[in-house]
Amino acid sequence: MKTLLTNARLIDPEAQSETPGWLLIENGVICETGTKEPGEQVDETIDCNGHCLAPGIVDIGVKVCEPGERHKESYRSAGLAAAAGGVTTMVTRPDTLPAIDTPEALEFVRRRANEAAPVNVLPMAALTKGRKGREMAEIGFLMDAGAVAFTDCDSVIANPKVFSRALTYAKSLGALVIAHVQDPILSDGAAATSGKFASLRGLSGVSPMAERMGLDRDLALLEMTGARYHADQITTSRALPALERAKKNGLNITAGTSIHHLTLNELDVADYRTFFKVKPPLRSEDDRLAVVEAVASGLIDTISSMHTPQDEESKRLPFEEAASGAVALETFLPAALRLVHADQLTLPQLFRAISLNPARRLNLASGRLSSGAPADLVLFDPNKPFVLDRTTLKSKSKNTPFDGQRMQGKVTATYVGGERVYG
């Protein structure tokens, strides 16, 4: 089966180019791309109408609430939301009830995902048992069962001896460790970033230095162990110099940030709107701009949705008591396109951060438009305007900060292994 996608704007994050052309899919992989019409016969031709064709999004850090909280999000609903948002690979978090910390739990996740989700699902596993930071999980067995990375998510391992042992063991197996860089004592109970705004609103705050201190500690342990390491969310300007030094010193480190910290700031919380309560809390506008610049320069490698479903009962509470997190699988791309429309990122730079770099860090073949890569693709109109209505989202939970906002950019079609799963 040969499928030809013609009349497209090819967004190539490897070549950092944006060119008109066509793409040929054969047997689920990209066969060829070009600008002049191909001469060979094909089984199906699809006119892209001048829309953008890019590698599908590889989203590290998606929470799917199976097992334990299926009423918030299932693999079926998350998979449909991902397909609608152009996400072709979800890398799922282990912060479920119970945590994904045994090969048996991981096998359940893989089986459920393969049955229910129309997109690729790659599970991460907990780094310590129960994500409690006391005893290392069975990293070797979990890797054999299919874990692509190890993380305790926002449960920071406070004991440096436990964390260093886990990093040393992960290094011996070539495993990737993903860490949440916050000092756990300073950030405990915080609902906002400390400063004048938090004080005026009477909200308990955490200093941006908590992120810098958390990163500094991890970098020291990384220098000691030499492990493969990824910081899940860098959100403050204070952490960027340390990250830059670590990369220049040759440490095996990459870093990401979330789409909410790139497109929102602390002032969005003004009316105690709990849909804007995320972890870490939204930062100042200066921090937001510094992090956007770090993504543009390549200092921050990846952008993720940090999709965290919460039900109405968890969010309809006083701000400090409400649960943190927001759904973002469907809003990821249109929110990210705000940065493109503001001339802060180009489309190739954006897809380097949301497709190519995440795939490279996980040693995946996807995230590129080169010959032989899987035909995991997103076709989208970057200029299509719409007003977001959260009730239309395919996620079971509707806790999005973008409800009612004007956005630009609609997914036209999503392909996984050459098969259309949306559009």
C-alpha cells in the first residue's frame, strides 16, 4: 500500500526547514519526500491543501489514570484526545493508584494501552517503590517489561543517598532517569510562585530558587554517577545557567518544560481560577520569556503537555486545596502555535522540541520526516481560528486553562504507522 500526501508544507525538524512538497508512505513508513511530483504509481493520493505536514508529537509525561482513577482518564479517552491533538506517541507517567513500580503493573498498562489507544503508548515506571523515595524499584526487570524511562514524577527523592544509588544502577543498565527539579521542603504546600502577586492574593508561595536548588543537587549527583538524566520541567530563569554549565561540561543531561509554563504566567491565576493551578506553579512573565528563549536556542530540549486530568470535585475547591494539573493533549499544538504566531519560535524549532528531541532522548525512530522513519504524522492548519470549548474535549476530565480562549491552529489529520487515526 502506497499513500502519497501532496500539496503540503513539510516541516522538517532535522533539517530545520519548511518547504512545499510531498511525502510518500509505504507499508507504514516514510518512503520518500520531495518537491517535484513523483513519477511512480501509488494506491492513494491525499491533497493536503497547503497545510503543514510534520512528524507526530512525542509527548513525555502524560498521565493516564489507569489503574485507580479511571473516571478521570482512561487509555481509550486519552488515546482519542492524543489523536485529535496530533500526538502520535504518549509516554505515560507512573503516578497512578497504585504506582507502576512492578513488572506486573507495567504489563497491565501495556496491555490496556494496546487494546484501547489508537496511538503509540510507551510507559515509564517508578524509580522507587510506591514513589516513596526509600527503596529502589526493580529497574532491570521493569526495563525487560518495556519501561522506557524511570521517574517518581513530582514525588522528589529527598534522600540523596537513595537517589545516587538509583542513578548508579540506572547508569549500569543505560536507563533514562527523569526527575522533577524542586527542593521538596521549600515547595511543600506551595500554591503559587512567591512574590508580590502571591502576597496580594494571600497564597502560599515557593521561591523560584527551589527549582535552582533542586537542579543543583541533581547535577552534583549526576556528575558523581554519570547517568542518563532528563529534567522534566525547567520553568525559571534562575535554573538556566546551571543547566547550560552542565551541558558544556559534558553531562548526559537534557531538559524539558511544559506548554503551560511557555504560554501562561502567574497573573493568569488572578481570580483564584483553579484550572490554572499546575505544578510547579505558573511563573513570572520574565521567567516565561527566558524559558521560551531557552527553547528557541536549544538549551531546553523538549516541550511536553504534562497532561494531568483532574475531576470537577478535585478542582472546585479553594485555590490552595484544589488539585494541581491541567489536561493538554488536545490543546498542546494550538497553544504551542501561539509562540509561532508571536514570532518567538519557528515551526521547525517547535517540532524539534515536541517531536524530534523527545524521540531522540528515548532512542525512538520517530520524530522525523526522513526515509525509513515510521509514518507517524500530523497534518494541521496553523492559522485556523477557533474558540476553545472545554466540553468538546475528548478527555474525560475537562480541566483546561484555555477554556473560552481564542486559539489558532487545528489538526486536520493524524497518522500512526501510516494509518489515519484522526480526521
